[in-house]
Amino acid sequence: MPSCQGGSREFESRLLLMKPNRKLLKTIRKYILQHSVELVKSEWRYFQKKHPLWGMCYVISEVYYHMEGKNLGFRPMLGKFRNGMTHWWLQHSDGRVIDLVLRNKQRMSGRRAVFMTKKPSKRAQIVIAALQKE
């Protein structure tokens, strides 16, 4: 009879081999792009003229984290640009990165972080609820 510990290790190794659901990632990004005007905080609206997802890195990372990323072992990361602006993304301990805003065009160093709330924020709840209806 296998021990609980042995079974747990086997489960963990299977979990590490799981890949992010690309369809879910695309769906989240598409939804955020279509609704960014309603979801973005007012101080970021001006910048969305240059990049439609500007100011959405926190909520887009948080949505994927709560929908799937946490269960796959991804953790929130926080970095800073030279101008002092911050950027959020998800990273796995094996180095895999999920960044639906920068899309690996501009990689930065960062530190492991935690979201401001343990449960999804109000903006994340709106997106999650809408995606679960689809």
C-alpha cells in the first residue's frame, strides 16, 4: 500500500508537468482587452492610448492566478521599470513565466510578491464571473 507521502510526491511531480491552458490565457487577455476601459483605474487611462493593456497587469495576473495558475504552482511577481512604474506577472519555480501584458517582449527582474487581497479583488471578480458565464 503506498504511503501518503509517496503519493503526495507523485501528485506534485504530475502537477509540475501540467501546462497552462492556452485557451484560458487567450480568453482572459481577449476579455481584458475588450473591457479595459471599464476595468482600468483612472490614473492609467491616459497610457492606454499607447498600450491597450497598460494598467491591467495586476488584474490580468490575478485573474489567471485564481482561475488556474495557483493550482499549477505559479506565483505573483512584482518588478519595477526604470521610471519607477511597477509591473505584475506570474512565474513558476522552474522559471516559466506568464505575462499577458508584455508577452515576453520586455523581461524584467522582480521579486516574489503577494496580491493585495487573499481572495480575488473586485476587478478580478468581475472578470472571473464573466468568463465563467461564457
